[in-house]
Amino acid sequence: MRLAILSTTLSEEAFLPCMVAFSRRADARGHACTLVRHGELGLGVGGRLGRLLWGPGARELLEAELVIPRLNLRTLTRGDCYILELLEAEGVDFLNPTAAIQAARSKITALQLLETAGLPVPATLVARTWDGLAEAFRLLGGGPCIVKPNMGSQGRDVALVRGADELEAVFRSRWATDRHEILLVQEYITPAAGPAWDTRVVVLLGQVVGAMRRDAVGGDFRTNYSLGATVTAVEPSAGVVELARGAAAALELDLAGVDIIIGPDGPRVLEVNANPGWEGISAAMAAAGGDFHTRFLEILEMLRP
């Protein structure tokens, strides 16, 4: 299988180690896997050009049997999907349709799709003014609650608010940065046992690649691996697997990282990530004697021979 990973990178010189490892594992299994930097590609449309893609890896993208997008869509690419849109128009097959990626980027859009599908999600309100935020806080019982931007990842700009003064401080800070910010006010769900933790399930084509428990450290309420949370590979229950697969299907995602919390009222879907990080899950599985990259490729080989 001819594979290509379209990636933003931490630098212009190096791809993430997990992507390099995946490429090498794919090559060892008889596939050809090319790593391509989104920012090095040029694109043209219209006139005598028609549709044109050039730059390092452009030919490999257009000739790939499957492209795996690994894009940080909020920061490094400034939210641009134009390369994916061209590939889609050219009939190139890739994991996660552009429309599904865009829907998953908006947390409130994703939550609406999940709720419409009958899946349990936290009570969430949207507010764009101070009065609206205060009313949302009141409707949720006066805290504690989570305040987060509608678009974001890795726990950035997410706050645990316990009172009106903290709420106003968070709002004023975000307002000063961007007066067009859409803020979500979400009920804070206390885990059924222990300090802050949740479960991340990585789903590929309806199959579980792996799952890990993420435990916050240092009194933090955020369980993001990028913020130092400890990760441990786990075998999710049948109910958690069903919920994760349902969440990926509701958002029409081929590849998804589904974050699930087990609260007093049972499991709920916190978020669904169309670009789940590979670092944490691969480290957790390796520590337990598993191999994320091999499992990922096995699923591709089985379902997309």
C-alpha cells in the first residue's frame, strides 16, 4: 500500500519521532510510506493551471492509495484545509473527510452531533458576552465548571472555575485576547474514583487501536499527555468501546481519539479529536508490551487491503 502522512511539524527540520517510527514500520511491512510537510507544498487553481500541487512530496500525495492527515489545524496551519480539499477533489483517499475534520474542530458542533446520536455528553452552554457567561454559570448551578474555547487542543486556555470572580477573570482575559472568541461553559464531572483522570480510546475504521488511562499530575484537572499527565494502557470495557465507536461514527471520523470520563452517572464523551496525538498512546502501549504502529497498520491491512 502506498501511504503518505501529511504533517505539520515541531520544526522545519524534523518530523515527530512517532511519525518516523510509523513510516519505518510501514516500510518494514512492505508498504511505502512518505512523510510530507504541509507548509512546504504549493497549490494553484484556475486559468490554464487547473489544479496544481507542487513541492516536496506532492507527487507522493497525489499517487498515494491512502493519505493520513496529521495536522495541527488551529496553530501551525492556521486552520487551513486547502491541501486536503484539493486531494479530495482529485479523488485521493485519506483518513477523515475534510467535512468531518472541520466538524470535529468545533467542540460545540461535535457535541451537538454526539447528543443527536443519543450519546451521553456533559451539559454544555455557549456564551460570547459577560452576561451570557454569567447566566450559563448560573444554569450549571454556580460551579465548579469548565470554561474552554470552542476550538483548541492539548488543554490550552481551559480553566476550572469555582466561583463568579474566577469566571469573570477568565472571561476578561479571553476577551482581551479575542473579542470574537466563543467560550463553552461545561459542567465539571468528578471522576467516580480517584483524582482527575479519563480514558482516551483511539478508534480507526471502527476498530480500537488502543486505549489509555490518563491521570492528571500536580493537582491539575487536565489529563492531557502534553501537559505531563501519566498514561497507562488499559483494556476498555465493552461499554466504553461501544461509546467510543459510536462517537467516531457520529462524527463520521475514520480516525478519532475519544475522551471518555466515568462519572457518578456513568460514562460520558468529553471530546472527540480528529487528530489524536500518537505520542501518548504509543508510549502507553509500548510500556504494556504492545505496539501502536503495528496495530494501526494491521487494521489498515485488514479493512483497506
